[in-house]
Amino acid sequence: MKLLMLAGILSVGTVMADTVRVYVGTRGRGESKGIYLTELDTETGALAEPKLAAEVANPGFLVLSKDGKRLFSTAKAPGKDGEKGYDAVAGFAVQEDGMLTLKNYQQAHGKGPCFVSLDATGKMLLLANYGCGSVVAYQALENGEIDRSHSQHQHEGSSVNKQRQSGPHAHSIYTGPENKFAYAPDLGMDEVVIYELDVKSASMNSVGAVKMPPGSGPRHMKFGKDGKQAYVLAEMLLNVVVFDRKGHGLEQKEVVSNLPEGGDKSEMSCSEILVSKDGKFIYVANRDSTKKGRDSISVFAVGEGGLPKLIQTVGAEVHIPRNINVSPDGKWLLVAGQKEGGVPTFAVGEDGKLKFSGKRIQVANAMCIAFGE
């Protein structure tokens, strides 16, 4: 009997070791109700049937603490006593079973919150408000709560595309390699605004900005493994703009197209950029607003001097890939299909190239992928 019990325990342990939690942020309205939890089988790429981990409106972007015990999201907080809800960030505690307990909301101090991130210490939560073009810093508490903000910054400016760039649209914000500065790509201004961080006070101060090519529409960015290069995704021109990091500043080095030479970029945009853990590959999601089957994931090999070279463009298996993320073991890339397609999985080869696994789950209005433990 003891041997059978031990075998059972070992069997369960093996199954658990071969899976990783995945949280899916959604629009949190209509068919989707909030943040969903599934599990990725790291051997097969299969995803378990998703379940609602927390009911919340508009959790379009998520970030998990490194220890997997706290999760933060953009949100629409419910109003009190019949009042209208408000744009917010939400803090959650992660339970042992992976389900989420809402701890609190805090005001977004702006319109259209679209992106959240944590600094390297996990004590500072950063928010970008696309609608008004502002960035906000909060203290992220150990129990999953968010303290009120002591640092808000309104961007000011515009650029050449009068339809989309008549004013600022902060699209994301990230801390740099040494956790001393934060970088906020602003689509409306064609700039990456740079902030100096004070983690103790959970505040930041603007120390300058870097110009992007006119009409590029900077959206998201990542740093290379050694921190020497920054890769900024130009949403409107479907390019990766490569910068060398000089102190806390950035110096433009190269502009690389997301699509093969001669590729049709009309009525297309791009949404997310990732750098593999080993720094050898970059992944970019491309979106086709016309539904002509051009939604895709581009794969770049990172060469000498951190310069990327396009090596593959593969169909995204969804309509409007909003977000992509790679599993902690580097073996699987998941895609959030905002319009159609749910969440499919792709095997990542040793050469960095992707192959659709044939597996997916259906989650309506999938917007963001975050990996837990």
C-alpha cells in the first residue's frame, strides 16, 4: 500500500513539474468575464480548459511578480452606489490553486490604461495610460495590494500622422537593465520618454526623451540580454528600431522591417515584441486589420552588435494577435487572439523558428499572456 501511495505521489509530482500556469487577460466584458487560468503541458504544448480566475472588467494587460504570488492588471473599477466605474489598476493575491483574490483598485489617474509592469524589486508598479498619454507609478505591496500613487506624469506633444498622433499616447513603460531608469514609448509623440526611478518612494522623474522615426508609432520595447541594445517596436510602420544604450540614453542604430522585403504593410500594424532568454532571438506579432490572413509572428536572429535579421514569418493562427509570450523553459510561444482564435501554442525550435502545435484553447477577446509557476 505504501509503495502504491508513493508511486501515486511521484506520478502527481511529475505531472505538476511538467505544467506551468498561464493567465490570460481579456477585455473582461461580453463573452469574456475577466482573467482566466489555464495550464500549459510543457511536453506537448496542450493547454488545459480555461477557468475564470477573477471576474474583473478590462484586464487587458497583466504582470506577475517573480515569485508568482501577486498579479496586477489594468482594469475598470466598479462604481459605488450606482456611480459610473473608473479606469484603474487592480491588485490580486495568487492562491495556492492559482485562483486570484482581488485585493484592491487604485485610480489610473488618466484615460485608457493599457499596460502595467513591475520594477526588478517587485515593489514598484508602473502604468501607461494610452488614452491621455500619461504614466503613473505606485507602490506594490507584498500582499498584492496597490498603494495610492505619488508619481504621475503627463506627456505633451504630437507627431506627423494627424489621425493617430494629434496628441500623446503612452503605450507601455519598462525599467531598464540596472533598474535605475524607466522607458515609456509614446505612440502619439514618436518618442521614448525616460524616467529616473526612486524605488523607496515609488516615484519617478523625467530625465529626457529619445526621438523615433516620424510616423513610426512606438508601442512596446525590450532590452537585449546584455542590456547593450534596446529594441523598440514601431506599431504604425511595422519596424523594429534598434538602439545602442549610452548611459541611460538611447542612440538609434538600425531600423529593421518586420516583414520580408516587398511585404504588404497596408492596413497592418504590430503589437508585441519579445527577446528570448538567451538573447539570440526576437519575436514580433503583426496584425491584419482587413482579415486577409496576414496576421503573423516574425522571428529574428540576433547577430553581431545586437542587430536582428528576419529568419521567419509564420501565420499567427488567430485574427489580431494582441500579445505573445514565451514559456519559462523557452519551448513554447503562446498567442493571444483578440478577435478570433483564442490562444494557440507554437513549438520553439533550437534555431528559434516556430511551428504551430495544432493545439489551442478558446478564450474570448484574449489580450495578454502571463506565465505563473
